[in-house]
Amino acid sequence: MMILSNILLPLLFAIVTAMLRKQITALKWSALIFAVALVVLNGIIIDKVSQFDYLVVQVGNWEFPHGITLAVDRLSAVMLFISSTIVLFVIIYSWHTMTTEYFKNYYLTFVFALLMGVNGAFTTSDLFNLYVWYEVMIMSSFVLITLGNTKEQLTGAVKYVTMNILSSLFFLAGIGLLYAKTGTLNMADLAQKLTLSQDAALINSTAILFFIGFGIKSAIFPLFFWLPASYHTPPLPITALFSGLLTKVGVYSLLRFLSIIYIHDKLFWQVFLLTIAGLTMVIGVLTAASQYEIRRILSFHIVSQIGYMILGLALFTPLGIAAAIYYMLHNIVAKTNAFLVAGLIEHQTGTFHLKKLGNLFKTRPWLALFFAIPALGLAGFPPFSGFIGKLSVIQASIESQQYIIMTVAVIVSFFTLFSMIKIWMEGFWKENQETDESILGKPKLHFSSVLPVAFMGIITIAMGLMAQPLFEFLLKASNQLLDMDGYYNALKSPL
Amino acid sequence: MLTMLSIGILAIFPLLFILFDEEQLKKHRYVLLLPLLVNILAGTIWFFQLQTGPIEHHFQWITILNIETIFRVDWFSWYFFMLINVIGLMVFLYASAYMKSYDGYKRFFTFLYIFTAAMNGIVLAGDLITLFVFWELTSICSFLLIGFNHREANSRNASLTALLITAAGGLALLTAVIWLGNLAGSYDIQKVLNLSNALHRDSLIIIFILIIIGAFTKSAQFPFHFWLPGAMQAPTPVSAFLHSATMVKAGIYLLFRFTPMMGEMVHWYYVLSLTGVITMLLGSFSALFQSDLKKILAYTTISALGTIVMLIGIDTKMSIKAALVFLLVHALYKASLFMLTGVIDKIKGTRELKEIGNLWKSNPVICIVAILSLLSMAGLPPMLGFIGKEVMYDAKFQAPGIARLMLLLSVISNAFMVFISIKLMVLLFLPNGNQPSSHSSKSKPAMMAGPVAFTIIAFVFGLAPYSLSDFFGNILSQITFTPVQIQLKMWHGFNVVFVLSLATILLGLLLWIFENRITGLFLKIYRNLFTINLTHSFQHIIQYFLKFTKIQTNRIQHGVHRYYLMIIFLFSIAYIWWKLLMTGLYVPTFNTENVSLLTVVVTSIMLLTVGLIVTTRSRVVAVVALALIGYGIALLFMTYGAIDLAITQIIADTLTMIIFVIVLQKLPRFARLSSKRSRMRDALIALSVGLSITLLILKADMVNIHQPVSDYFVENSLTKGKGQNIVNVILVDFRSLDTLGEITVLAVAAIGIATMLSFTLNKKSHG
Amino acid sequence: MELILAILIGVLFAAGTYLLLRRSIVKLVMGIVLISYATNLILFNASGLVQNGLAFLNKDGSYDKMTDPLPQALILTAIVIGFGLTAFLLALKYKFFKITGTDDLDQLKETDAS
Amino acid sequence: MDKTVLQLAYKPLRVILIIVSMYYFLRGHNSPGGGFIGALILSAGFIFQAMAVNTNSARRSMLIEPEWYIHIGLLMSIVSSIPGWIYVNTPMTGVWTTINLPLAGDIKLGTPLLFDLGVYVCVFGVVTSMSFQFLKHIKWN
């Protein structure tokens, strides 16, 4: 029940916020309460999952694998939790940074609808259902990215929308072919059928379509163009929300789907994914270095950091996948946080552009601290979360004796540092008379926009310093992900 | 717990600053010394505890990754620890007065405390990960402190250079650390070192190189040395503390630690000794041409660091001993000299050598202290520097291999040092015609305390070096894992070493006497040697890199939407074809069983219509053709028994077309925008996509692994779903969650269209 | 029939791709519509294509000639979702034209290159 | 376009379409039809009105704003999942009862039907809302 609530409640909240949209105060408070409720719910789910390994619901009580089965394992649980947390933070952040116009125009409704899609994607074990949740998610994201209808938004949105629809169509075509081949839509059932079949390797040609579909979503190397073209255009809380949720759903799907397919053509997938991972990391980080707009730098870095997650997946060892998941969690928190700080910078100075910024270190020292935490986190400095991410990725590569990709990962992390320092140098240290003047008249930061930033900073540090329980959990999660029989049995005869 | 305390107190202490405002803190600035005094006390306690063996504290961090935080105090750590904290105490005292005129007093000390904590962390760390964590922390603190005057472009560039280089080294070190940990199954330094013999040699060489890079970047060894002179942009207390006495020694600490493991490799010997020698000569030689006092000191620091690295590389007991002694010598005189530079800077308002002078008259105390420190630098008696140099010569003399050559080079390098010392003494203290400046000529006692204390220490130990023998013996045993007895004496008797010392001094004096003649020659050599200014090159590299990334970005993220799509399609095609070829192509068989005339006709019409859409320039024709295809598909659905689908398709199609027509009213005609060539190219790509999809579908038909799940629906539709229309039952019952998602998509789309069409932001476009 | 259908799907895909590679946004939308038709047909192909088969039961639960009903339900969902997406795309297209006054995709570079 | 014909015809057309739509919706569980198809037919009636007169008139005829139909429809779909949760402990499970009506005989009512009604209402809201927006902003009339 709890699992289904994760889908139904956001929908309910979306409707309620839509109904309440004219009463701004009531709207904001109810949205806050809803978001908190979801975080609590997902906290309970994590607790349950650590006890029972799998939470399974046969929706409509139909026999597995005929109906839609929702299953939450550790990976799903932790993703659910982090995404609802991000939504909570973004809602708090939006409290004062978004104008009432946005709230009146269903901003929160779309956020909850987006969360519904994301939660659905994290819980379902049915491929077509996954497609539906993808559509819910991208439809909401289309609306969010164009909310406000500025010229940049629309320009970016054309690309964003086209490529995302294309990705869904590839995905759907893949489902069609897969169903024609195997007669099933359930991933656990599919895994079971594949292991029993002689022709399992033949499924690989279909897997291409899935890979392209998920690949566009997760913004891997030759498919990522929509992301840097559009992520910096909408209002900042929306960008932050996207950076935390969207591409990670793609990566999650890759993890889940490839864990079924991978073993049937191990050699190919390893080489292929490692190449993709390396190129994604390198291209992303190099393009980021050339930018002077904070949001663009951060957007390009999303691409680069997706590469690390794919790297962990490509290794396909328990440690590798655990590292990938850890990296994903770290990146969700740190990247969203970095975007939110960028929003604070814009709020204080009126610009995101590094060339127009300067001297914030003196004029806004707290901002410098807030920025430093996610920035160092992203650059992988100890003891922040990114360090553990980097460490575990490198450790996993060494363990699998993939030294080339390890070298690439290390070098890329150097350039990541370079970009972060660039923001620091230009935005915080550089002398700039104009900003000093323009900053004087700016209002003080509101408590509601600082709170999430501070909180996420603390999470970034805590994820580093108290990595043990988290990593233990994730290692179990990755073992669970690799255990196809366990998955099948859990879905077939749930507790 | 004392270990945690000694690091923690420094890290937490700055939090107290919230209670004070800047002025109050300046007033009660002696509070700032408190944590360091605590640490020195801790050091004293450890001194007694250490007699019975090393102290260890274990903390679990991430056991699942074998990461355990260990703090371990042995004699060697203790030595560094005391060095850091005693020098730290004096530097803090000094800085508390020095920084009074600066903005950001609190900030400065916050950074300095965190740095000290990190530095203590490095030397107390008993495992490699903890060591690395603190290692990186010192890099960041150094970055923040070098860029303390961040409004100046010079400071910013210098701090960037320093950070990038040390961070690159840090990454190399991290890789090495993880690799070692992976080989040894633990990050505990003791365990890693003990396992050295069992390790696989091939990977060990790479690890070795990585460690070396880490240590060399931190300790400013050639070719990474150039960040250190730049780092002199930092306020003087920082230079005294970070960039001469402590942080740059971290790399050396690391090399010492790995000596028992790596020392057995022949590479160790060559790489370290050669780099050390080059750095030593480079540093002392470059120092000759500097006119800024701090720059001179920076280059001599580089030289001294090179000397130590060289000694470690030689790796005999004597040389390690010499390195240890020299480390102390250098820390004492260099910290003292830096602090004095700051004092002079404050008094005279400049650090330019030529503009200072005549200090003897106005500030005799400074002069005496400075002269003694300079004597130590020159390696003259009665200071500890003399002992250091003697031991060094001795070590090289007794060592095998190319050490003799190095001995010669050291003599030259030391002669430069002697020369620089003399030059400084003369230029600074004797009258040179400059008018005494109007600045306050009084030096504050807080600022003089450090230099005086260090000089006294150096003097006392210089006179009574044997008091240090046991101590260094203990350390040496720990580093080399074998018990060692050593002797330190002032007077070794008339032997080769003594002769060499004498020669050094003479050579230095000669250089001084013939300065005018030699300088020209040296300058020529210098200019020829250093046609490449590494600092500038580094900045250039960054600029080029930025330019390169810009070009590259414009190539990749160029903004032309259709090329993005093209790449996606090309990638897909390539991928599909590869897979198809790998798994074998499928030869389709034509199955007439299901074909009716109607479907053939419908399909053919659809194919023609598709051609029409692609080629037409009329929007109306295109829309109508699109609708026709939709209806054609509906017909196909109908013939194969999908009536619901057909109806839905027709209605949805009609609605789409209506919206199309409404929207197109307002839009211009199709223009022929692309050239014939690009059309041909696109057509080729498109056909290829189509072909691959067709083949993929045919291939999919070949495989049929299992019976579809849908039999279940047929069986249970009426009994459990209470409906005859199976499709509808699936939609509202078997897979109702899909439908829920579907109507959510629709709802979001509808509301989204409403907001899109009616909501436009009032404010001007941002960003 | 599979062969004919496969060719049809291939052609639709090809035409869709070609239209996507044009510079006009209207053609882009049309391309997407064509490809979504094609994907629907791919799903339909999975239903086994039984001529004159139905997905209905008689009152007593018996049936004559059954086609696989599941792909039909999936396609229905996909059609509806596709309709929503297309409608949104057209609204976007309209708004975009209203604000920028252009239909040419090559003009919209400003959010990419800096 | 000559509107007069439409303006005369929209009222009877609307009535016919409403009836047809109800018919299609109600028989949907057993023969072709169902919530989606029914709703599309229903909305056609109001779209005709909007085209013939104007969108405001059509909105008025719908009694409440189309957006509210969307909300209500979605809410009904959510509500339909609750009985299953209460009775079978699995949400969205079909729960059926039989009601005996004087004229029509036994009628099976169940949560899937409520769900389908939700779809019907929601899609009706969606399609009308969309069409009205397009018609209004692009100034069809």
C-alpha cells in the first residue's frame, strides 16, 4: 500500500494544489505538509525495506506476472527517499524565490505530477508501466521547463521536448519488440525467461532501443545535447529540481534494465559502457570548463558526472554498482544544492554570469561558505560526499583492473575542480566594482531560501563523514540488484 | 583521545570567533595562542608516553571499504607534530600582531587554524585515507591563504596555480593510496609497509610514480616548484608557516614514511636524488637573481627542500639522519627569516632589497637575530645550520654511487647560500645611502618573539648538538625499522667533511668578492636556462585550455538542433547495424497467410502519402496527408480486430489535425530552407534508420521465447474483470495503473497548454 | 503480413526521421507524429496480427478468434499519450512562433553556444 | 467560415452527442467504447459550440470550468482505488456489487466502472480545456 501511495499521493497533492492555486498561503503550506508527508512515508519505506528486502504490491491483486507489479528494493527505496527530499527542499526554496505568478500557474501541481512520474518510475517493475511514468514525468517537465514562457525557455524547450519525446518513442518501440519476442512486460519475469532461454543473446538487438531511450534520458555522451541546451533556461528552482531528479531516473532505469541484459553479453556491454562512460565524463567536463554562466557550468557537469555512474554500472561488480548508486545520491544532493546556491547568487546580484560577478567573498561571506560545500563536494574533496563517491569508483575500477577508465575518472575529477575554482575565482574573489554597488540595494536572503541550502550542505558533509551505514545499505542494494532470482521470487510470491 | 583533541581543538576553536567581533578579537588576541599551547602540552605528555611505544587510536569510518581512521603517534610523527605546533605558536603570536592592520582578521585565523589542524592530521594519521583527507585540506587552506588578498589578480593567479598543482598531485596520491590499499587489503600505514615484500612489483612502479608526483607537487620539487614563489603573495605569516616550515614538508613527510617500502627500488634512488639535486641547484641559483626578500627566501626554501629530497633518495642511514637534522635546521632559520622579513616590511614599507638598508642603526636587535639566522642558513658555526650541513656532507661522502657527484653539487649550492647570506647581511644592515623611511621603526615584541626564540634554539642546539642524538636515533629506528645509534657533534676533527665546509665558505666569500664580475655571467646563464618561465607558461596553458574547450564546446554543443538529432540517429544506426551483424541477419520469408487485398491497398496508399508529406511544400497537403496516414492505420487496426483502437485512433487523429490546422493558420508557409545536398544526406540517414528498424522488427519476429502473458487476460476477463471487452478490462482493471498515468499525462498536458498559452512572465527576459 | 507491416513501419520511421532533420518546427512535429505512428504499429505487430480476430468475449466467456488483447491496450494508452504530447508540442510551436517570429530551427542557437 | 449553419445546429448536435457518448461509455466494458472514446465524443459537442458561438458560451454550458472536470475525474480515479484497499487490502483491486434496478434488471457496479467514469470525466475536461485554449488564443472566432 505504501508503495502505491507513493504514486497516488503525489497525484492527489497535485490535484489539491491545483484546486488551491488561488489561495497562495494555503497553497504553500499545504504543499509543504504534503512534501514532508512524502519524505516521512519514504523514510518508513526505507526502514521496511531494510527489514524485508522487498516490498511488493500486485496492483489490482492480479497474479504475477500478468498485472502490474510494483516492487521496491533497496535501490528503489533510497531513490524514492532522496527524490522526495529534493522536492521538499525545492518547495521550501521556492517559497520566496518564486513569484506568486508561478504559484498561480500550477507550479506546485506540476512539481507533484513530476514527482508522481519519478516515483512511479522508481517503483514499477513493469516495462510499459515504466514508459507511462516516463511520460508523466516528461510531460510535467515539459510544462515546468516552459513555465513563464521566456524566449530562452521556449528555445531550450524545443530541443528538450523533441529529444525527450524521441527517447520515449525509442523506448516504446523497444517494448513492442521485446513483447513480440518474449511475451512479457515484467522485468523480473523477463529476466527469468531470459535465463531459461537459449536465445537470450538475441534479445540484445532489442536492448539497443532501450539503451538509446534510457541513454537520451540520462544524458550520456552522444545523446546528451538536450541537457545543456535547456537546463539553464527555466527559473532556478525548476532547474535544481530537474538536475536532482530527471537524468537520475534515466540512470536508474539503465541500472535496472541492464542488470537483466548485461549478463547475456558481458564482454560487449563492459567495453561499450566503459567507452561511453569515459567519453561522457571527458566531453562533459571539457565543455563545462569553457562556460562562464554558472548554471551552464553546472549543467555540463551533470553530463560529466553521469559518466561516473555509467562507469560504476559498466564494471558490474557489487562494489561498482554500489559506487554508482552512491555517486548518484551524492550528485543529486550536491548538484541540486549547487544550483540553489547559484540561485542565491542571482538573487543577490541579479546575474548568473561570471564575468559580471565578483567580490562576493567579501560582500557575502556566507554565500561563499554555502557555495564551497557543494562545490568541493562535486570536485570530490574530502571529507565531503563526493570524495567517497570518487574513492569508491576508483576502488571499484582498480578491483576490476580497469586502469584506463580509472585514469580518465581521476583526470576528469581534476577538471571538475578546475571549473568549481573558476566559479570561485570569478564570482567570489574577483574585484568588481559594479557588483559591489548593485549588491548594496539587494534585499537580504530570506530564511526559507537559505534553509534548504544549509540543510543540503549538512547532508553533503554527513554523507562523507558517516558513509558507513549508507554504503553498507548500498552494497546490499547492489547485491540485490544483481540477484535476479531473488527479484523474481520476491515478486512472484511476496511476503 | 589526545590525538583527536589536538586536531579537533584547532578545528573547533574558530567557532568561538562568532562570539567576538573583529576589534574585540584583536584586543584579546593572546587567546589565539591557546589551542597551540594545549597541543604543545599534549606533545609533552606524548613525549613520556612514547618511551613505552607508539600511541594508537582507531575509529571506524567505512569498514565496508576497509577504511578505518587511525591516529598513530610515534617518534617520527611526534617530531613533526612538535615542529608544527612550536613554530605554529610563534607564527600565531607573530600573526596576531602582523595582521592587525588587515581586513578579515577572523577569517585569516580561521583558515590558519584549520590548516594547522590539517597539518597535525597529516602527521598523526595512521592510515592512508586519513592522511589523504588532511593532505587535501592543507591544499585548500593554502589556496585560501595565498589568495587572501583576492582583489589582486596576482594573488588570485598564484593561488590558482598552487591549488591546481597540489590538487593534481593530490589526485595522483589518491590513486596510489587506493591502489596500495587494494593490494594490501588495508589502508593502515603499518600494514601497507609491512606487506611491501609481498606486493606485486609491476604495479608498484606505477604506485611509486604516483606517490612521487603527490609528494613532489606538495614539496615544490622540480618541475612543479614554480608555484612556491608565487605563493609569496600570501601574507608573510602564511609564508613563514605554510610555505617554508610546514606544508611544503608534508611531501617530505610522505617520502620519509614510504622509505622502508620504496627504498628498495632502484628507481627510488635515482628519481629522488636527481630531482632533489636539480631542485636544490635550481632553487639556490634562482635565489641569486631575486630582489624581493620573500622571493629570495622562497627560492632558498625550494633549494632546501631539494636537499632533503636528495638525502632521502640516497637512502642510507646517514643520509636519512642528515635529512632529519636538516629539516629542523631549515624550519628554524627559515621561519625566523620570514618573520623578520615581515618585520622589516612593516618598518620600511618595502621588501625590495635595494630600498632597504641601514637597519643596523635603527634596529640592532633585528640585525643580530637576522645575522644569526643567516649564519644558520649559510651553514656556519656556531649555529645548528653548521651541524646540518656537516651531517649532510658526511652522508654523501659515505654513500655509494653517484652521491659523490651530488656532494660536489651540494658544495656549489651551499656556496650560493653563503653568498646570499652575506649579500643579505650587507645590503640590509649596512648603510647604502637610502634615507631612513618615515615608517614606525619600532618592532613589536610579539613579532620579534618568534625569531628570537628560534635563533636561541638553533644556537643552543648548535653548541650542544649531542643532546639531539638520542632523539634522532629513535626516529631513525622507526623509519628504517632497525635500531640505530647516532651521534651529533660540533667538532668532527680534521676530515674531508671539514675541508668541504671550509671550501664552501671560501667559495661563497669568493663569489661575494667578485660579485660584480660574476653576476653578468650568471645572469646570462640564468636567462638562457630560464627562457621558459614556468609560471607564465602555466597561465598560458590555462588560457589555451580555456580557448580549446571553447572551440570544442562550440563544435559539440553548437546549437543546431537537427545535427543533434542526426548524431542521435547515426549513433543508433551504427549501434543497431553492429548488433545486427554480430548476431546475424535474418532473411525474411513472405507469409501470405494474413494478407488481404484491403491491407495491401491501404498500405500502398499510406506509402504514397508518406512520400507526399516528405516532399510537399504545402502545409495543408501535409496535414491532410498526415491525417490520411492516421486513418490508414486505423483501418489496419480494424482489419486485425482492434476496433477500440481504430475508433480511438480516428478520434485522436482528427483532434490532432484540427489543432494542427488551428495552429498553422498563424504560421508561415514552408520555406525551402536546406540545400539539395543536405536533403540528400538527410534522406540517406532517414532511409538507413528505416531500414534498420525494419530489419530489427523482422529479427524480433524470429525469436519467440515464450507464450505471451495475455492468455491470462482472456481467461479472467469475464470472470474476474466482469467485462467482455478485454481491451477495456485491461485498461480499467488489469492495468489500471497505466491508465491512471495516461490520464495524468493528459491532464498535465491540458493544464500545461493552458498555462503556456495564457501565462507570460511580466518581467523582462532574464539570464 | 509481418513483412509488409515491417516495411511500412520502416518507411514511417524513415519519413519521420527525414522530417525531424528539417529546419521547420512544423515538420519536426509532423516527424514526431509519424514516428509515434510507427512505434504504435511496432506494438501492434506484437499482437500477432490475426485477421478478423477480435478481443471480445461472448456473454458466456467463450471466444471465436482471439488476437492478443494486451498490445491493443498498450497502443490505446500510447495513442492517448501521444495525442497529449502532440497537442503540447503544437502549443509550444505556436507560442514559440509568437514570441520569436521564426519557424526555423537553425535560428535557435542562443541557449547553446556561449 | 459560414457560421450560421453551425450556430443553428450546435444545440441539437450537442444533445445527440451527449447521448451517443453516454451510450459508448456505458457499453464500453462489454463492447467497443469506454471512458476515453465516450469522453471524446462528449467533448465534441462542446467544441462545436465553442466554434459556433464562442468559448465562453461553451464554458458556461459545461456548468463548471473544464479544469475542474480534470480535477474531479482524477479524484474519482484515485477514490476508486480505495475500496480495493479496504476490502482486499490491495489498492486498485476491483470490487463489485450487483444492484437490482426495477427497469434495467441486474446491473453490476464495481470500482473499475468508477475508475472508467473518472477517465471519462477527466478526458472530457482535458479535451475541452485544450480545445478552448487553442480556440481562444488563436482567435478562431
